[in-house]
Amino acid sequence: MVEMRKRQLNDSSDLFKFFNLARDLMMWMETQMREMMNEDKPRDVSGVELLINNHKSLKAEIDARAENFTICINLGREILTRSHLRQQEVKDKCVQLCLKKDEIDDQWMERWEYLELILEVYQFARDATVAEHYLIAAEPYLLNDDLGETLDQVEQLIKKHETFVKSILAQEDRFNALRKLTKLEEKFLKADRKDAKTRELEKHELNVKRRNRYVQEFRTVEEIEAEKRAKEEVERAERELEEQVKRELEEKERQKEAADVFDAAKAIAQVGATVATTSRSPGSASTLPRQGTVYSRFGLPSSYENLQKLRQEQLRISAAVKFKGDESRFEGQLSRKHEWESVNRKASNRSWDKVLCVLSSSNRFEFYKDQKHVKNNKPMDSLSLNGASVEVARDYTKKEHVFRLRLGNGGQYLFRAKDDQEMNTWINRIQSVINSVGTNGSPSDITNKTKSLPPPDKQRGAGIGYSGSLKKDQYKK
């Protein structure tokens, strides 16, 4: 309690110190702006130079106050980080101070440019007046008709004229300076023809941009946290979208690979059936296979030299698409939630319930109330895995260890396991059944078709039987 009271008193002390500094700075800046708006017009170059010196002194005073301005702004930032009760007032005062500081800087720059322009104008007027007086004084000499009456007078007039020419050359730089355009003239030539209303609108837009920048700079802790949460939400949505697209691509790739495996197994089964037919009558000349390579409609070689390779490929594919004896059935307790009955229709009952799940190689996913119903083969519900897909439910955050099963008709189910290991086990088992289904039939169909190829021993015997029969014929001869 003592420490809390001390911290509150320190916060109040810093708060009122900030308000006092802000008030003093605001009053000082308003005074300086009134002085810069002084409309006293100078009469000559010396008057303009005096105004310029006074304006420079104002700039020096503004620079001297920069340290107090920095102290006040830093104190306001520190109060904002403490989440003070009056933090909104502190934020508004900081924004007001920064805008006022920009305003006084802009006004000083505008006044400086104005004084530079009128200084050059007054200097031009002074030099033009001097040049005009010089030309007026030289004009009577040029209009004089006295050319001299004697040789001595003519020589004196020539010398006087040479002196006059030298004086004109000495004034050449002054006349060249007068020919040069002043900054006021250049500004008038380069300036666009915008009216006062347009310039005021541009100035207002600049002030709005500055205000937005300072409001963003002096954010409170709550505003920073809210912005951070919004940013994280956007990033999470983007990640989920990318993961969904990635999962869909992977699912399409898996389906394509499963279809390729099924087509290869079907082609090998047809080759095996052809070999089994020819091996039944090895002595018949009409049934003996010819040496060479014959290609089926799948592009697979059917010569006896490659039958061993085909048989090995057949066994590998059969092992990949069917369950082993100990993996033909998998069961366990899971929590189930029915989300969607179809693509556009939600489930009427979307509550969680515990069920006994049974997965077998018959392409069915069955649900029982308990082991007694399993023995009696009375499932509560049974789902077909044709065209189904399974994945981790990353978008469902209410519970952990949840995976989603999407059915071919658009229905969706959520299942919850006790931990990630059990969840991954179920996902792998279900995915194995889905992959074994393929695109044209069940795993049992593929297995039955592959049985038409004779075993390796018989196949090898059939392969050797042709050459063996030739040896027997030679022996008999």
C-alpha cells in the first residue's frame, strides 16, 4: 500500500509538471507568432536589415527552447507508458504541442523568405536610383556639341572622353546586376496560378497529415495492444489461408498418387493373368511366348526377361495398398462432434459426445456405444470413407488434440483425442484407409486382381520352361 501510494503521488507530480511545461511552451509560442506577424513595413535597406536581425534573434530563441520542448514531450511519453488515468489528456496535449511547434517553424520560414525578398527589392531600388542619377549626370556630356576649335582643345576633349568611357566601364557591373532577375520576379514566373482557396486547402491537408502522424506516434498502451492484436489476427488469418491452400494441394497430390498406384496395379494384374494363361500349356507351340518385348496398352513390357521385375513391383504395390493382418482393425475411445451434414447444411446436433470408434479395411468408419454393441455388431452410425479426407483442425481453438474428417458428400466431423500422439495415430490410420481405396474400387478389389499373377516360383519356372523344353527336345534328338 505504501509503495502504491508513493507511485501514485509520483505519477501525479509528473502529470502536473507536464501540464505546467506544456502551458508555458504554448504561451511562449503564441507570443513569438504574434511578434512574427508584425506588419511594420521598412522604408529602406537599413530598415529591412534591422527586421532580418530581429527575425534571426527569434530563431535563436526558438532553438534555445528546443530543449524544454524535448523534455516536455519525453515526460508526456513516459506518462503514457504508465497507463495513467488522464493519459488521453496527455496524448492530446502532446499532439497539440507538436502541431504548434510545426506551425511556428513554418511561420518563421515564411517570414524569413518574405524578408529576403523585400531586402533584394530594396537593394534593387537603391542601385537603380544610383544608376539613374549617373545616367542623368552623363547625358549632358554626350549631348554637348563642342568639338574644340584648336588642336589643343580637341586633345583635351579626347582625354576627357576616354575618362568618361572608363567610368562607364566601371559602372558595367552595376548595370549587369540590375539586369539580373530578382527572387521576387523568379518566384512570380515559376509560381503556378493557384488561387487562395486552393492554397488553403493544401495547407489544411498538410495539417491533417501531421496530426495523423502525431496521433500514431503518441499512442496509449491500450491502443498499441489493440493494434497488435489486430495485426496478429490478420497474420493468423493469412497463415490459415496459406495452410488451407497447401493442404488442398497436398490432398490433390495424394489422390493423384493413389490413382497412379491403382492404375499400375491394375496393369500388372492384367500382365500376370496373361502369363498365367500361357504357363498352363508350356509344350504347345501356339502358346509358347516368343522372345522379344511386347508392350501392352499401358506401355509395360511383357517379355519373360522382365517378369521378375513386374512381380516384385506387384508385391510392393500390394503391400502398399492393403492392410496387414494386425492392422486390419483399429478401435479406440474418442469424442465426436458433427459439424456439417452437407456442404450447405449444418448439423442439427453439434454437441460433443464420447463414442467407441472402429476403423477397418472395409472402407467404413463405425461408431458404437460400448464394447457390448461392438460384439453384437450394432453400430450407432457408420460412415463411408470414399472421397474423404482427414486433417488436423487447426482452425478449431476451443479444444486441443482435435482433427477433422471431411466426407465425400460434404459432411464434416470433429474428433478429439487425449493427446497429440493418439491424434496423429488416428489420422495416419484413417489416411491409410483412404489411400487404399484409390479412385475405382476398394482395396480388396485391387488385391484380388493382383492374385491373377502366379507366384514367383511358378513364374520363374514358366520363364525357364521354354528353354528347358528346348533342351529336352535336343536331348531326345
